Amino acid sequence: MRTTGHRPVIAVTATTVAATLTLIGTPAHAQTPSPAATPSAGVDTTELTQLAEGYLQQRADLLTTARPGVKSARGQVQATRSMTAQVQDEFAALAEKGRRYEEADGGYTRAEVDVKVTDASVTGQSATLQLTEHTRLYLPFTPQEVEEGAPEYEELSLPHTVQFTQGPDGAWLLSADKADAEGGPTATTQVADVDVDPAVDDGGGTPDEAEGSKDSGADVEPLPDNSVDHVKPTVTANYNYGKMVSYANKYWNNHNDAYRTYGNDCTNFISQAMLAGGWGPKGGAIIQRKSNKYWFYGPTKFTTSYTWAGAENWYWFAKKHSKRTKILNNVWKLASADVLQADFNRNNNIDHTMIVTKKYRGTPYLTYHTGDTHNKSLKKILSDYPRAWWYAHRT
């Protein structure tokens, strides 16, 4: 998801503090902003940005194979008393997640975090930053392996609202952090494994016709070592798979302004990639919008088919009505430009759609919107959702 809208950035006069300080509790009287506070003006918010970036860097570092101890990482963040327990719990969960990823596929060797502040406000002793976290998590591949086609890193983009409270000594203390992660799988640097919220708009809906039963979900058991890894051509008579992958690589983070963004944007993004690779629209009349037999994008949500952005609707158009995809019986058969869909809750309604942007030594790497993620290994995704049903499409 993208953060839009900018207000003039304002900051406060405050004693400069280091970006790395011991986690401490805040006296009760210091946690309540003055009721008469008014916005300060004309002062740089660089310090707050550095504090936020340092905190997010600590989170990412805990996912790596060189992870610091939880106590050590916690000691690099300054927070209010009420935030201290949350930081401790989440840091412990992130360290455990990092160990799980290491067991799944070698994990990450290091992390790099950058933040972009899109809005900031400071009133008295309280400050709020609207920012986007951009994190690169480096994979355990050698330069030669990267040259051969291995992904160098996984990356993600995630909006946050980060709040600070000023202590009696003028130091800014982290008081809250809310990631804008509704509507998709848990972001790599987050720990709350909350399933997709059905209330989040994805542009789909109940179709005009009953569709019957889906194919069986794909097997997740690894293929035999001697199995042949399917390699798709970059271009065929009908489709340009290279363009599908190139589109996903280009717009996984910087959303294409030619299209609107939905609350749950994963299938909208995949439809864009399919269109870029040669899928032609089918239909276009408003009366066809609710039918899974048609697939088209219009200038408004109400002139766009359910199948364009609704994960469940897309499945039926792609597999049944247009036969543009073939359902694979094992997720490890996925190849570049193929599509993987997930029913996280096993409630017979597909929640999420992803595209394979790399495959290296038998492992597909997936890219998707909500939350915006590039080249996450299938092994890590399966470890995140061991109970999900998976639908693998050969495009």
C-alpha cells in the first residue's frame, strides 16, 4: 500500500539525544502531553527519523543469522514504560521467527533498513511520524550464485505510524508503532500472524453464477531431487512471460499510477502483470462486472470486473472460464511468471495472490502487494502458513 498526502513537516525544539540509548521507563507525569500544547514550527525532525530507523533496524537484525540477543537489541531502543513490554515481546518473537526461517532455507545474513518520512507532526511533548519502511534482507548466496540467477535479497515496503513522547530530560521516547499491514499476509518484519481481514476491499464479490468446487489444493511436499525442474520460455506465441516478471519487479513497490490501489491489492497487481504479458481483456460492459466469465479494468471500481482484483474471482476466470492457467498438483512445480494463491483460513475462499519472479535451484521466489514484498522464498512462506491451502497456476 502507498502512503499519500503530505502536510508541512514540523518539529520541536528539544535537547538532541543519541539515536541509540538504553530502553527506559518514563515517569507517569512525563507520558502525558501538556493539554495546552500547540504545534512547534521550524525545527528539523531528523532526530526522530533516526530514532525510528534505528528501532526498525533492530527489528530486522533479529531476523538474521547474526541476530543480536534480545536483551542487547532491546537495549538499543529508547521507549516509554508502556511500550517497553511490547518491544520486548515482539523482539523475542522476531528472534524466534529468524530461527524458523534459518531452519527453513538458511534465513538472512544481514539486513538494511531505510525509512522515508511522508508526514510529521509535533505538538508539545508528542510527535507522530508517518513513514515507509524499506528493508532488504540479504540471502545466503555467494556473488557467483547471484550471477547464476539466485536472488541477492528479499525486500519489503511497509507504511508505519510511529509515535514518540518527550521525557523530562528532553529525550524522545518511542511510545507506539503501528504498521499498516491489514489485508495481506504478515510482513516479514512483523510478528502478528493475523489472517486476511475479509472486510478489506479487494474489488471482488459474489459472482452472478455458482462455480461449484475448486480443484484440490496443491501438495507442498518437496519434489524428488531427480525431478525435472520446469523452465518456461520467456516468450511464447500467446504470452510474454518475461514482461510479466519485469512488470512485477518494477512495480512491486512503486505502484503504477495508471491503476488505483485497493485495500487488498494483491490480485489487482497480478492482473496488471498478466495484462503486461499479453493477457487480453475479456468483456467490458457494466452488466458483465459480476460474472467470473469476464476480466477487464475500467476507470472506476464499478466499471471493473470482480475478476480483476478479487482473488477468489480471479481463480475462476483464469482456471475455469478462460483456461489461461492450468492448476498444478505441487507448489514446487511453479516456474517463473506462474501464480500462487492462498486460502489461509481454509474457508474455501482465496485470500491472496502472488507471482513467481525468480526460481533458483528448485525454489520459487514470490512477489506481491499487500504487504509489498519482492522475492520471498516459497520455503519461508510455507513456514509462515503451514495450514493454508495453496492453488498453483501455470500461466
